Amino acid sequence: MYEGRSSQVLRGVCLIWQVALMTAATGSTLWEVPTTSTSLSESLQWQPNCHYSHHQDRVKITSEIPPKLDGTWLSTRCEVRPGPEFLTRAYTFQSTRHFQALQHYYTDSGCENPAYSLVIRGKLRLRQASWITRGATEADHHLSGVAIIIHSLAAKQKLASRLPLSCVGPHLVRLVPGKPQDLYNTRAGRGCLAAMGFSMMELDLVRVETQHHDHGEKIQRLFLGDIHTDWTQRTLYRPTGFQQPLQSAMHHIHPCPVCALVYRSTEHRPPVLPHQMHNPISLAGRWFSQQCETRPTVLFLTREFHFDPDQHAWEGIYRHYLDSLCTQSTFTLKASGHYAQGNPSVKVPGATEFVFKVTEVRVTAEDESTAKLLNRTKLGKCGQSGEWKVGVEQGLSSTHGCTVLGIKLPHKEYELFKVELDHRRHPLLYVGERPTDGSSPDRPSRRATSFQAPLMLCSGAETQPPALYGSGIQSKQVQVDTSGSESVKQILLVVLGSALCSWLWIF
């Protein structure tokens, strides 16, 4: 595995540098909700090479800035946040800028045993297009009230054990299952919210995507800012990446039984998801990203993996891009090595612990700026210095990695995997979320407690030749509406900044 190990100070410098460069570069539903139309500002049409029959049609993905948030947005599965926390969400935005967010928390990873629900009310003001996370919109939120409803006495006792006495006295002592109790309003402080690790900073970074399928289906997804993996930082962290999206109640994947349960829920009747069996995990085959993935600190990529359980070997292809639609390539990285399966996770039931070792990494510069950057590295620090060329792959074993890309060889990391079935009963692979601060899970205590975007299993993977591993997602058509054109020099400057400041994550 490989990891970016630079300090937080340098990460901040990179963000400032990229902001400066960007400145220079200047259908019917389950519930019969009426549909609305949207105007488009950017679009991407792609078709994965490796897909199921239901992905045979071409998909056009559109997004607009600022996004239209009006309506209700729902969880599609039991969500896992760092900690771990298990929850489902239903967020409703009004044209008046007011919003209400329902968060239902559970004691289990299947969201079958509700503990308590939070009702969050406030206002959201959309600002401008983010100059840090391209394709996103920055926003400011203002909370007017947060109420809690516990669903059992056991949940009350557990909350009381983790909160300071100043909160337990005035707030929790009066809690009765099913009865709302204010945790925050305009006349009270936020001390109890901070003690619970509560934050709505996720609303400060927003993106809405619409998928248009050839057969007429339209799906809308709301991406909100990522949650910091360090509990002590989550109330202060302003997001630069995204967490797993919510789906529109108007335009969503069919069927979506979890959506229906979450949509019909209230703070008094939280959704209870159907029980799922925890089957033995199987990694055999090829897995690939279902979408362009956005990570903290300006990183856009797609991932593809091949696992050989007989040899306990793996290979991963990471395609890095400049933009949130994954159309402008910067470099491609191929890593390989061996892995060992561990015990079932105690913290996240249904998940399995793994240990991965990276023994070989190969890098291909996809543009001139990245090639020039790599050629400027000191001799013996990143492959054959001076020999980097666009489109030519180079190994890093001779230099034991690459300092400018934060790669160290060999390298070991402690991972968390989980396999679930999607709405069509096809396998999805969830891999542990990378630490927000760019550190490495190089010891068991740093193992993830939440997950990244799921990977899809390629059908007929066992018959596909290795030569196809890197062809998971291909751009077919890009259409961007802008108010002006960027010069080649400006684009190269931004690419150079992205190549230098994009911290690499193995999974």
C-alpha cells in the first residue's frame, strides 16, 4: 500500500497554492412525488467496460452550480461513520432555504436496533463554486434547533456514560423514550452537541449529480461533505471531500426498499432495516469504481482491483484526475503485493480485518506537467530521474518508492473490508476509509471504522485478461458550459498543482 505522509502544514500550503492557481485559471417514485426539471452546467457521458447487463446503457451524468436542493434526500443503506456510528438520514430542503434533517442512530451495523434520533432544523445559504473541491458548491449553515428522541432506556444510559455531567443533568435526566428533548436552541449553548461529536459541517460542501440513462431513467444524488475520521476533529473540520450520497425521493434507483423505509420514518418511528445475513467474505475477481471518487484535499480518482485468493495476491489500479468528473488524467498508479485475511471485526460487525503488503508500484505520467514534476525529483528518490515520459510506465522498486508521491516500498497497512449486495443482489465491496489527515493505517489501532465508496464486482471477471485491468471507466463525451475559455498555460499550472498536492491512498 502507499500513503501520502506530508505534514498538515504542507497540505495547507498546497490548498492555498491550488486556490491561487484556480483564481488565475479563472420519473414516478415509490411515493408518487412530483418531478422537477433542472438546468445543466456540466455533463459527462461514460460507459464502464466491466459492467452488468443493467449497466449496458450509456449513462450521462450532469451537475450544476449552484445545485438545486429542494426536496427530500434519503439514505439507501445503513451508513457507517467513523467511530463507528451507524445511522440512516432523511434531509429535506425548502425553497425558503430552511432545512430539516432527521438522523437515526443505531446500536448495530445493520440499523435494526434504533438507539436515538436527532431532529435538526436550520437554514442553508449556498455561496459560490468551491475553489478547492472542483465541481462542488460551498455553503454556510445556521442551526436553529436540535432535539433528541431516545428509543430505549439502554440508549439513555449509554448516552449518559459518554457525556459530561453538565449535559446529563439538565438534558438527559429528563429523557423519556419517545419524548423529544432539546439539545440545542437559539437560547442555549452547543456544549452537549460537541460532547456527542455532533456536527453539521457536512452541509458546507454540496454537490448534486443527475444520472440520465438511455432507457429514460433519471437518478439524482446529493453529495455532502465528508466526516473527519478523527472524532476530536469532526466538529471543527471543514470538508474538502464527500461522504456517501443520499438519493432523491423523486428520482431514485428502483427498487430501493431502504429508501421507502427511511422516507416513511419519523423521529418517533425510526426505520428498522431488514436483517441481512453476514456471509463469508470472498474477494475473488475484479472490482472497480462505480463513479468518479472525490477524496479530501483535492483528490479525484477511480480504483480497480484484482484479487487472487489462491495466491493471496492483489493488484490495484488508481487513475488520478484533475477534475470531479474524472476526464483530465494526471497519472496512473499500479500497486501489487500480498494480503492476509484476519478475524471478523468486533467494532464493525459484518466486516472483516485484513493486512495488506505492497511490494511493487508502477507509475505512468498522463500529462507533461506530471512528467516534469517527477523528473525534478532528486536522483534515487523516485524511479529513474529524468526518464519520466508521458504514457510510459516506470517502476519504483529501485528507489524503494517515490518521495514526491508519498510512496514507500515495501509497505504494510491494516484494512477493513465488507461485502454487501446491492438492490439487484449484486456484490459490492466496501473498503476501509482512509484517514482524513493523510496518515497511514500502519498499525492495528489505526484500522478504519468506516468505509469508502463501494466497488462493483465485474461479471465474468475470471475470464478477463490482466491487460484489461486498467480500463474500468472510459470517458465517452464531455460537455462543459463555462463563461470563458482557459488557456493551455493556466491548465498546465493547475495540473502541476494537483499532481504535487494530491495525496495518494491505496484503497
